Amino acid sequence: MKGPGLLVVLLVVLGGVSGLGFLLGLGNAAVLAALTALFCLVAAVGGPLWADLRLLAWFAPALILAVGVPRLLGAVSQWAAIGLLVVIVVVAGLVPVLGPRFVTVGLGLGMASLFGYGFQLTGTASAGQILGAPALAVGVVTLLRVAMGAKDPAKPTRDALADALSAGTSETQERAARLWLADRPRRWTGGVLGGLFRYRAATGLLEIRRKRLHSTEIGETLDAAKEEAARLAEAVRSPAAPDDVEPVRRNEPGGLPGATARLVTALWEALETIRTAATERDESRVDVPKGLRKELRRIELSGAFSWQSAQFRHALRCGLGVGLALVVASFRPGDPLTVSFLLGTFAILQPEWRDSLGKAWQRIGGSFGGAVVLSLVLWLLPQGFLLPIGLVALLGGFSFMQTRPAVFNGCMVLMSVGMNATTRHLDPRYVLVEYLLLMVLAGAIALLFGFAAIPGVPKPDPAERFENAVGTTRSLLGSVARKLRGEDVDPRTLGREFRAATIAHHGLLAAEPGTKEPAPGQRDALEKAAEALRGLSVTASSLLLRPGSADAADAVDEAARTLGTEEAAEIPMPRDADEEQRLVLDTIAADVVAVGEAAQRL
């Protein structure tokens, strides 16, 4: 959501929650409720309606406790409250291991807890009001999310499938698969997803053969297929079944070697499968293996609570950094800028230390830019204009939060300094200087822990991390294939291999400080490899959960044999494979191709 639509939503949330809060007797905590709702909104939007509502079912209680309990505990013991906040921040740092969708969930949980603790009320509030504020925020955001998605709850899933079809990257493909599984899986979207995986696998293999054979005919075929895929993407994106979708226009050159000709045929058949699914729109439910979602979460969490997990080490760094910021803030009780200081420290700390450096620059540079603008305002306009300018900056800044973070941070200077100086009758110049000093201190604390290397933890370069991730995944796939054949595989061994693979996948992206910086293009290759390898772990797990998967063992073996190599693997498809099994094997084929493409760039 961008532009005017985002502004309208923000006005509805801020105005509606604060107004309801006063009507329901929250008193001074009504403002806390309104601003907490913004953090809840960050986490509540990003997927299909039903998936977001399932997420809110567990996120809402966690948010209420994270916002209210540390503040109430702080009235009894400040150090106990700081300890609890450190634990919450560590948990928020671990949540992203569940997938890209949960990055904003962890961000919202961590920021909301720090905001609830540091926000200075203009008066007193009871325990019921403190807990009622986040509860009201959650309730309003849930209703708003239902209203936003009730008309077309599956739109994010269709859009993700269409984007994956037109863009053809592993990131969009992985996101489409995750949203499809999180939503109420329909047979027609399952058909599109299966066709997408077959199209992606055939495209990757043909691209390899085009380079080896120096064939212009294959290149022309791939270009034609991309045009057809982009056309079909619009049919997939349509909310209703389109009735004017032209048949797929094939381009099949003659004279190609037998294996290559079969790949070209598979390419066009995949696109025809997508067209059929998008036009017929079979809305019946797909029989997803029971427990697959739970198993997916288990796999992704299995490697998180380990000293070898880069994400776990980041979460500890984040907790320690925020803990130090909380201790510093404890020496200035009642400071209205405490919230900005705590949120700034938390926002700068990132899993990758180079990203932390970038966030520090955005936060500190944006703050100094905003200070320049505020200085001009103080010079040219009376102080009474600070409050309305701060409110406008608050609303306008959210439009730039994702696209231009430095501008957003500059707007927050106008908001924070203007509102605090006006409502608390403070000298705006003094408040501005204090704000800038606190942002520099927040950056220093975050970078201190962001650059802190943990003794005893290896520092492999990108190529070594990739080889480790491929090797652990290959071992896992080999064990899965043996298990599918009915061989005696110790469940504890299988569990250790799942755990080792998960840790290696996390380590691809979150490197230890002091490691060799990825070369240009390597970062994208690492991200592509991490998504594909994680997908292989999930699909392997789904085969173990699904009855009658013994005939898929050869396909898993072939995937393990060629994973991470330049060899063009063709995953065999059992003759009697049903639709669900085909979808799983198509996923494996596409992920193996994605890993092979990443290997060529590392």
C-alpha cells in the first residue's frame, strides 16, 4: 500500500483508535493505543486475508503482553522490566527465521514493546488502561484488515503468482509458494503454481543448454516464452476467470537434440497448464499433506536455537544492544525522547553488519537533514507552527518509510521535536540538539554490537558458506530418498540433518562480522540459493508426510546428485503421480535449477 491509500489508512488508524480509546475510558493511554496500532498494522498486512488472520491469532496476545507487561513491571522493578524487554527483543530477532513474511512481524513486536515501555504519558494510567490500550489497537487493526481484504481475500496470492510468472526470479517464486500454502490452497492456483515450477525449471535448463550449444534458436524460444508468460500473468492476476485469453503461441524450432527438444516441449506444456488453470478456475480445495504447515515451522525453528545459527547470534546481539540502550535511558527518567532513542537503536541493528552500517547512515544522516529543515522552520516561522508541521511530517513520512528511509527519519525529527517542544513547553533548540546526540549514541551502540564478532565462531567466505549449505542439503535429500524407499533411517539422524541444513541456510545470508564481503552479484546469488535450499528442505519434509511417496525416491536422489553443480538435472516424474505429487516434484526441480544458477555466480 502506497501514497494516498496509505495516508488514509494511517488517518483512520490514528484517529479511530485514539477516539475509541477516549470513549472507552482509556484516558491518557488512548494515545498509546493509537500509536501501538501502527506497529500492529506493520505486522498484520502482507499476505492473504486468512493467512494474516491466523497470524494475528497468536501475534495479538503476544503484542498485548509485550506492550503492557514491561511497563507495568517497570513500576515495581526497573531492572526486571529491562530484563523482560531484552528477552522480548531476542524473540523478535528470532521470528524472521520463519520466513520473509515474518520480518515485519518481528519488527512490529520489538518496536511495539520498546515504544510501550518508553512512551511518556501526559498523566497517570491504571493497569487496566495500560493493557487495554494494545488490546484496543489489536482489535481495530484486525477489523481493518478484514475490511481491507473481505472483497478479494485471495488477491495477494494471485498477485504473487502473477509476479513470479512475469519476473521469473527465485525470490518471487518462493514468495508465491509460501503465500499459496498459507492461504486456503485452491486447485486452480495449485495448477498455476505447478506450471510455474515446471516453466521455471525448463527455462533454467534451457538457458544452460543455450550457453553450451551457442544456439540462437533456444534463445528465441526463451524470449517467446517470456512474452507468453507475461501475457498469462495478467490472466492469473484477474479476480475472475477471463474468457478472452488466447491460446499459447508455441515456438518450437526443429533440429534440436532429443533432450533439448523434450525440454522445449515441457516449457510450452507448462505455460498451457497455467493458461488452463487460470481460465477454468477450479475453486475446490487442494489436499495439502496434513501437518505440513506445522512441519514447515518446525524445520525453520529447528536450527534457530543454536549457537551455530547466525540468526540466533544476531538476536543475542540485538538483545544486548537494546539492553545497553535501556540502561542508558534509565539514567534519564521522564525524558520524552527515550522512545526515539530506543527505537533508533533497535532499527539500526540488522542481521548483516553491513546492513547495520547502512541503517545507521539512514538514521543519523536523515536526522541531520531533518534538523536543517527544522532550523529553517524555527528561523522563518513562529514556534506555534511546530505542532502542525510535526503532525504533517508524521503522516507524510510514512509514505517514504520503505522507499526513502532517510527522508522518513528526517520527518521523524520534525514530528518528535515539534510535538515534544510544544506539548511539554520545552525549548525546541535544546530538544533538537538532544535528539541528534541520542541518534548518534543509538548508532554507536548498534554498530558496537553489530560489528562485535563472537569468539570461537568461524568466519567462512560466501563460497564456503554456499558449499556448506549445499552439502548439508544434499545429505538431507539422500536420507529422505532412503527413507522413502523404506530403508532403516534413524529418525534422530534425520532430525540432525534437518537441523544442520536449516542452520546452514540461515548462515548464507547472516554472516559473522569480519567475513569477506560478497562480490558484486554474489549477494543476490546467496539470497537465491538460500530460498531454494530452504524450499528443498520443506518439500523433502512434505514427501515424508505424504503417503504413497516411495516412487518419488528416484527424483529426490537425482536432486541430491546434481544439487549445486553445473549439470543439467532432469527430475524424473513417476508415471502414476497425482496432481499434488507433481506439484512437489516440480518444486524440487525448480529449486535445483535455482541453486545451480546461484552456483555459477559464486
